[in-house]
Amino acid sequence: MTDLALIYDDNSYKIVRLLSQDKKSVSIELLAANKQQKKIKFDNLVDSFSSSNPEKLITSVSTLSQEIDQELLWELSSDNQLWNYESLAELYFSDSSLAHKIALFIALTSPEIYFVYNPKEKKLKRCNQEEINQHKLQIAKQKEYQEKFDRIYNKLINKEQPDWQIDPLSLLNKPDKNSIEFKASSKAAKELKLTLAELLFELGYIKSIEELMTTNFIRHYFPQGTELANITINDHSEDIPFNNTIKVFSIDDSNTTEIDDAFSVEKINDGWKIGIHISAPSLNKELLTIASSRISTVYYPGHKITMLPEQIISHYSLDQGKELPVVSIYFTIDNQMIVVSHESKLELVKVSDNLRTETLEQYFNTENLSIDHGYPYESELKLLHKFALALEEKRGRPSVNQLMVDYNFSFSDDGQVIIKPRLRGNPIDKLVSELMILANCTWGRMLTNAFIPAIYRVKQPREPVVMTLTPNSHTGLNVDYYTWATSPLRRAADIVNQSQIISLLTKTKPLAATDYAVANIVENFDDVYSAYLKFQDSMEHYWSLRYFLQENITQVNATFTFKCNVQLDGVPIQLDISHLTTMQPAGTVIKLAISDINLINQTFNYRIIN
């Protein structure tokens, strides 16, 4: 004799071999070919019994359960509402043999229409007519659902396009994971050993991987679209005093179209007056809400989604020859590069020149600082660099990561991707970084002392950098207060802080801490800005893989940066290769073999070859 049990498992009732049981659980062995053993809850045990021929019992139960007239049994059982299944078997078969009672139980519960089983009481409850109708309706719906699921699944598993009433690409962007389309697609993709994106690509739904990535991002973060309507410029610049005594110049690469910072250098008796001039779009209060809702400009290879309307950027960009309103901060320094005083102003200036880093770097670099070349603004740039070195030394922190590489992506007319790496840490980077830090710290301190709400960039030991309304230090930069106010054409925090600075300078009412433009940035900046950067990284990663394929690159040098992290040469891809080698000193170079590039999943295989 074999100890058996009738149990509920995996959404169905079945006969299994009974191994053991206690008050909480039951150990069983499935009678299928694999004879899987498992534990189930005690409540899922319907009954236990013995049989000398389990196979014959199961066959008999299967046949009998198909022949039972459930409606007849329901009519015969009208005397009682609760039944044990032995009594129902006696009523229907005139006996309660093992095969009869188990067959009857399985028939009544697969699915439940006329009776409902209560596992706590071990009883079958007789349903009323309304409940029966509800059960039949539910079964019909389940059947319809399953048929639709099977139609979609069978098409997908055969790599054919289903006849579905959805945008298939919506399955990749914030999908409804309870939808029949998502469940069928996910199951088919898993069976085919593909990602969902790979499956949709093979089915022809994805025409362009980069377009898919961009569309998904825009749908999520810009559901109303990326275009911004023009606004009427009303900055009252005619009432702002014009400063015609200085020569203002900017420093940017040739691709920059939103120039929001510039400099001036003026020799005075005992030193110099260094001017930092920031474009002032915040004079248009309407822009504060627009900027706050967008958080920042989004950059990715070949494109950008601007924070402000293009018309505003075009107007306020500090392009050569323009006369524009700016927020200026002047630092008077002595011959030892020590700041003696500072003064901030709202003024009009004329931009004399836009210097381009590509041209400057040929002469204004570490190797040539001691050589006079006679290029434009050479003396001013060298003075500013000397001042920047003094500022960096005083702070005791480097402003630029010397190992950091910037990558400029561009595209030829025939669609070829061009990647130009640029090592950071040259005199231009240090000059710009230090002067921006100085301006942002000084303005942050001014707003704090004036008790005007401002958005601070705060970094505390062992804590992430956060945006906050509470003034505090930035230990990474080793400064007491730090705001962002020098990129108002590109970052929302900067344009809002600039508005507060202008209110301080003009003695007008500042924004309250509860104003939407302020509160929304503090609440959402870090998450949204991180998402923007993640999207930029993913697009750069994609185009880097395209570059490998385009240039037929199968081997690449990789430089250790930290522990087992390496930076691939020529592209912005970092890898953790701890599964391939041990930690090496920073700067150690190895060669990797690249293979099996998958553009859809943005993956590739690699191994060390020396």
C-alpha cells in the first residue's frame, strides 16, 4: 500500500505521495516523472488515504470526474448548504468509494461552479443561483483571457507580429505589468531566451535603437513634449546701467550655444579687479517656473533638450558683440593673489570676444605657460590661471579631477559617429572651475547673511551631495557655503538663485522658500538630474558601442582608475573587471579583447589578452 494525499498545489487539486505531516505542513512527492519533493501548508491538504495501485486510481479518477453531472448533483443536494465530499459521493454514486469521492471532489473544484470548497472547515458549500451565474461569468472571462493570451503568445513565440491594439513600444516604457500583452510578451521572450527589447526588435517594431531610447526617455520625463513656446522678453534692460569700461570675454568650446558666463580683467594700482559676469535671464520671472519644472538642460550625443525656450537662450547667450544684462561679481586682488574685497552688480555689458577652447589649448596649456605666444587675451588668461591656482591652494581641494576625460560626440554628414576625448585638468579647466566656485561660494554667503532663501549644494562627510534650503558647508570643495548661480541658462537652481541675488542687489522682494520655483527644485532636483545624467550616459554608451562596430575595433586598452575599475581608451565606458583580475595601481594599462556587441541590450563580452 502507498500513502497518498489529495492536495491543492500550483492552482489545482492533485493526488500525490504523502511522506509526512505535522500541524503546520505536509511533505509530499509528486507522482510525475521527476518525482519532485516539496512542503506545502497543512491547510492545502484535503485528505490522506492509501492505495495499492496509485496509477490505476489516478486514471479512474480522471475518467470519472469528466462524467459527473454537476448540475444534477446540485439539484439533488438542496437539503443542505454544507457538505463533506464523502456525503456528496454517497448521494451521487450511492457509495463513497475512494475513486468516487476523489473524482467528485476534483470535478466540483476544477473549476468551482456549483460548490465552493472551504479548506478551514474541510467542507463544500452549495452555491445559490446568483453565485453560480457569477462563477460561470468568471469562467467565461478567464477562458476569453486565456484564448487571447494564447493567440498573442503563439504569434510571438513563432516571431510573428500579433494582432494587438497597443503600441508595442509601450511594453518597454513604464508598462502595465498586469496587462495581458506584457505577460504574454514577457513569457515569450523568456522562452526564446531574449530580452523584451530584443524580441520587439526581431519582430520589426524597433526601427532605430537610439530613437527608441530617446522616445522612452521623453515620454517619461517630458510627457507634454520637449518644445517650449516663446515668451515676451521683459527684463527692463533699458533701466540697467551700462558698464563700458571693461573688456568682457567668454571661454567655451565651439559647440556651446548657451554661453552664460564670461570674465574681465582690469589692472588697478595695487593689483587687479577680476570680473565674473553671468547672463541674467532671471529678470524674466516667468522663466523661473519653466526652469523649475524642467530642472536642467538634457545633453546627449548630437542633441539636447533645453531647459529654457530656444528664443531665450539665443537672446541671453553671451555671444560676441551683444550688449546684455548680467549679474557681475568683482574681486579686487593684490599682487599676491589674495582677495581684498568683492562687489556684486546688476549691469549691462558688451561681450568683446568668445574664446574657443579648441584654439586656446594649442597655446594656453601646461607646457606653454612660461612662453609668450602673443595670442588674444594671453596676459589676462595667465593672470586668471595664477589666481585660480592660489584659490585652489587656499581651499586645499583640487577643482578638477586630473584623471577625468571628457568626450565630445559629433556626427559626420553620412552618419558616422566621431568621438574626441579630452583630458581634463588643463589650465582652462582649472581657471573656469575655480572662478565659478569662488563666485558661487561668495553669493551663497551673501544670501545667507541677508537671510534670503537660496538653494544650497551641501556635502557632508559620508553623505551624498544634496540640494537644500538650509545653509551648510560643502566638504568636497572645502567651502562654508556653496550655491549654484553661474549657469542660469542650463540649470534651474542657478536661475532661481540668480533671481534671489538680483533681489538682494536691487532691494526688491525675493522668492519665498515655499514658492513653487524654489520648492520644486529642492524636492526633485537630485532625482531628476540623476535621471538626466543616466540617460546621457546610456546614450553615450550606445554610441560608443556603435563606434566600436563602425571602426571594427576588437581590441582596446584599458586603464585602471580605482581598485578593479578600468576606463576604456577613447570611449566613456568604465568596467569592473574584478572577475578577471586582481586590483592594480591606478594608471596601469591592460589590453582587452571586445566581442559579441549587442546594441539592443548595450552589452558586450570582453577578456584580458595580455
